[in-house]
Amino acid sequence: MSALTAWPIRVSGIQGDDGAASDRRRRVGVGRCGAGRGGGAVAPILASHTLNAIIGGNWDPPSSAAWLGTDNLGRDLLSRLIWGARVTLFIATVATLLVFLIGGLTGFLAGVCGGWVDLVFSQIDDLLMAVPTLIFALVVLSVMPSSVVVIISVMALLDSTRVFRISRSMAADIAAMDYVEAAWVRGERLGWILCREVLPNALPPLLAEFGLRLVFAILFLSTLSFLGLGVQPPSTDWGSLLKENKDGIVFRVWAALIPGVAIALLAVAISAVADWLLDWTTGTVKTRANG
Amino acid sequence: MFSAVHPARNADVFAKKAAKTEVVEQTLKNVNEEGTTTVMLGAGVVVVEVVFVYPGMGQYMVDSVAKRDVPVVQACGLIFAAVYVGLNGLANPRLRHPR
């Protein structure tokens, strides 16, 4: 377990801090994530305007009709943020789930099987990692349409290389344990070993990694959209909102900053939850239940 | 970088009154972490160039992707990847000292 408690990725806070700080992080983080996710899920109820309804002049200041003002074409910024949250969170979540499906499965296989399986998967992984992710995505998007399916697939493929390395090293550690040896001797199959021996032992760090990967997915999608190659109009996400309103910063318009602040707050909130999850699953936090 | 050239970390090198090249080499060994960060920035330049409307290769690549100018994108991708791999080779101790 020492390998697990010494897990190096810490997004915020200090190793071994007291339960109160961690608990506070959890509550704040869960609250913010909940606001973001809930807001996205019930967008039709929450948003006071439809996505592309023009309600005023461009870059109007906040008013009772448009709480955060209007964007560059006179559309309600708050409503667009709420609608955009849907797209951002959907793509990022699906991509991250795929990342862990691909990266986790191949990583566990490589770690447990070793030999030529390990060699082949690791070499392919090195090959994919040799190109910067953003450049790779740009090259792919230059020949394929910027559809949701393509974006999700590219993000999943590129990010799974990182998860592959982590899950491979953890699986290799776990595969050397006596209980795995015992399972092999009992005559268990590979699938059973992966699901019943490796997965439960590798789960806590992978859960924390999930939060981190989700943050990276959101940032990556926002980057693509900011460059104009991600989500295409009339649909929108937070990166596109940032791109549409960025010129307003010259005219001291708040709309230029708000989408960026939203992305940053969501990233920090998810990091806080992942951090608390890591503390909780590895038992470094005293919860109220066990004193 | 500053911490990497700090005398305390390179005491043995300075003590030997080593040649300048050796100091540089020793410093570069310590600069691994910073080197890796530089490698990450190599791709970040694309975003920075778009934000500040700086007419560099990153901006050219993004424009070409939007225009579907595939040969340009391929060439830019090749150059960025080559720089990335090259910097990685300098920064990554595993590649510099193979088993």
C-alpha cells in the first residue's frame, strides 16, 4: 500500500493534512461540480433564453434580462454558458471514460502478461506519445470533420497513452504479488485475474487519476474550440464562448473573462474532488465516522 | 534553471575547476525537470500564437487546418514533432543514458 499512499500527483493541499481541510475541499468541490453538472443537465429549465436568441446589443452590461450581460452578437451569455456546459461536460466525460477503457485495459494486459504483449503495447504507446497531443489532434482534424465523434475519439486515443503508462506500472507491481501468483496456481483465467485481483487494487489511484484526466479533457476540448477546431457553431461550448468574446477584452467587457473563469472554476472544483477522493480511498483522512 | 546552476548542487564540478563545457553538461543534467516543461511548452506555442496574433508557425498550422491545407499541416506537424522528440532526447535521462 505504500506505493499507493505515496502517489505523486497532488493537485492541491499538502500530504497528510488534517481531515477538516480535506472535508472542506470536498464540500466546496462537490458543490461547484454539482452546480456545473446539474446546470448542464437541466439546461432547458435553467436557461432563460434559447442558445441563439438575440436579446440585445453586442456586449451589453449585466442587466435583469441578461445576468452576465450579452455576448458579441447580443445573445444572453449566462444562457449560452449553461447550454455550453452540457456540450463541454458531455464530451469531456465520455472521452475520459473511453480513455480509461482503452488505457486501463491495454495497460493491465501489458502489465500482467509481460513479454511480447508488453513490448508491443509499450512501443505503440511510445509512438503515440512522441507527437505532442495538440499537434496530433490538429493533424487528425485537418483531414476529418470536427464532429463530436471525431473529437471524442481523438481525445480518447491521445489521453489513453498516459493512463496506459500508469495502469501498466501498477498492474506490473500487483502482478508480482503473492495473491496473484496464488490465483494463477488456482487456475484462474486472465480475465478473472484482471477484474478480481488487479482492478480492485489499482482502483484508488485510478479514481484520482480519473479526476485529473477529466480536467485535462476539459482543458483540451476548450483549447481545440478556442482554436476554432472543436465544437462548431451553432452548437457551443465554453472554449468557443471564450473565442467568440475574447476580442471584448480590448473594450473592457466582462464577457471576455467569464467563460475562462468558468473553465478555471470547474477545473479547480474537479481537482478538489479528485484530491479528496484520493485521500478518502487511501485512508489518509480521518473521517467523522472513524474519529 | 537558477537552482540547477546553484553551486551547492554542482559542488563537485566547481571543486574540480572543471572546464566550462562540463559545467554546462552537469547543469543540463540537473535541468531535466525544466527541460520536460520546455517540451510541454513546445506545443503550447500554438495557443499562445493564436491568443497574441503572432504570425508564427503555430498560427500558420491552425489556419491551414481550418483551410484543409493538408500538406502544410503535415509539414508543420513533422517539424513540431521533430522538435518535441529532439528536446525530449536532450531532457530525458532515460534516453541519454540507455541501459
